[in-house]
Amino acid sequence: MNVKPILAIHGGAGTVNRNRVTPEKIREYEQALQDILLAGQKELAAGASALDVVENAVHRLEDCPLFNAGKGAVYTSEGTHELDATIMDGATLKAGAVAQLHHVRNPIRAARAVLKSGQYVFLAGHSADEFAREAGLEMVEQDYYSTPERLEQLKEVQRAGGMRLVLDHDAQSMVEDAPISNKNKFGTVGAVACDLQGNLAAATSTGGMTNKRPGRVGDSAIIGAGCYADNDTAAISTTGTGETFIRAVVAYDICALMKYRGMSLEEATNFVIEKQTSLGGQGGLVAVDRHGNVCMPFNTAGMYRGSVCLDGQPCVAIYK
């Protein structure tokens, strides 16, 4: 098999208002994506496994307050933070997922610890926090995740109307001349990779939705919906309307279409995004197959995304 090692990442679908975002802010996003891709490229070149590469890429996205995962996570309706993450190894189909974390600095590390345990696949709530603590992961207080921008986002959303739910940067669009609707920014980060051995892996992490009801869990923590990897087909990380992505089992559906209907990666990913549109769902995904092909379709105004192979420069984009 002709192996083409590659890494693709995303920082959420939709986009901030072009009329409000400055060129400097756009460059800041692009630089963050490029730096993370370059770090992953070095790891792939050194022979790191796809599983390690996607975990580390998502870890770096979680540490960047520009994105809604880890530092910079959005607020619930009660002014708290709840974080979800999942990771999957395409070589073994082993997976780990966590939801409703309150004190783990890097949720993707907790998901990887669950995978390594071999005993569980999915842990949630305070038990998941305790599991992470016992695994020796770095724990933080709730204020670690907080940023002034996210707090203002919550206040703006709540001023705008009761229990309105807003996904990541939506609040930045809730002004006059906003070119996208209030449902068009989905705050999730993710990574997919193919390594030198041709193994695939995927990882996804999120801070959820601004003003969400505490206890709500979206697709990011669900194996098969927000994350899936199978060496026979592809690795996928999604970002979008969690409820519809769960109902359509989006990530697994791509692999099933490839395995059972013989679709290419491009055909399968476009098919599921079109299906999301018909269901009223919005968002996108990054995907890589076992040949190193990459697809990054979305049905929103844009998606923070990028990819890099071993012998090239990172390619990043925000808008269509």
C-alpha cells in the first residue's frame, strides 16, 4: 500500500463575522493552525503514531484560547464550564471518551487515558474527573478555562433572549450587518492523521455551546458521531450541530459508506454533509483515508481548518 502520512485539523465550523474580525485576528487564527500543523508534521516525520499525533494536535488546540476547547471554553447557562473529548485508534478500534469534565486541563488527555485503561470506553461527570486525577493528569480550577471574551459572549447571548443556545463565536455575529445566522459557529476542535505505517486515528474536543443547559452532551464525546477511525476506511473528526450529528451517526456513516457502498472519501464526506443540510444540521468535518487523501467539507460560512503532509508546507483556511 502506498502510504502518504498526513495530518488535518479543524477549529470549528462556521466563522466569525468578516465585518468585525480584523486582519490581525485572522492572521492570529491562521498562525495558530500553522504552528500546530508544523508540530504534528515533525512528529509524523519522526515516526510517531497517528494516535499520538492527533492527541498532541488536539492538546495544542485545547491550550489555545482562540478555540472552544480547554482554555477558552465557553460558558454554560449557569456560568460554569463542561468539557468533552474523544479519541479513537483506527488500527485497533480502541477508543476513549469523556464528557462533562470540570477540572481536567486537557480533556483529550483524559480521553486517551480511558482508551489506555482498556476497561472503559466512556466516562462522564465527576467520576471522569476523578479518573483523570487518578491517572496523574493535570487538574485545574474552573477559572482556568475562563477568558473575558467568553464571559462577554455569555452575557451578550443571555441579554439577547432567555435560553437561546449559541455555538462558540455566534455571539460575535449577533449585531447589525451580520452575514451569518446565530447558529453558524460550532466550537469544536479536532484532528485526523495517517502515519508512516498507514495507521489512522482521530480525536475531537469541545467546550460545548454557550448558554447550554448543564449536563447537555453533544456529538464530540460520542464515538461514531463526532469521532471515528478505522484503518479499513478513514478517520473523521466533526464539528457542528451536535444533536443532528448524533442522530445521523456522521463519523461512522462515512466509514460505512466507504466500506459497504464503495464510495471514495470525497463522495462519502460530501454525502453526509448534504444529509446534514437536509436534516437542518450545520457544520463540517475533517477526514483522511488510508491512502492519505484528505477531505474537509462543510455547509457553513467557513471552517477553521488546515492540513500538512511530510514534504509540504501547511495549508490553512477559514472562509470558503
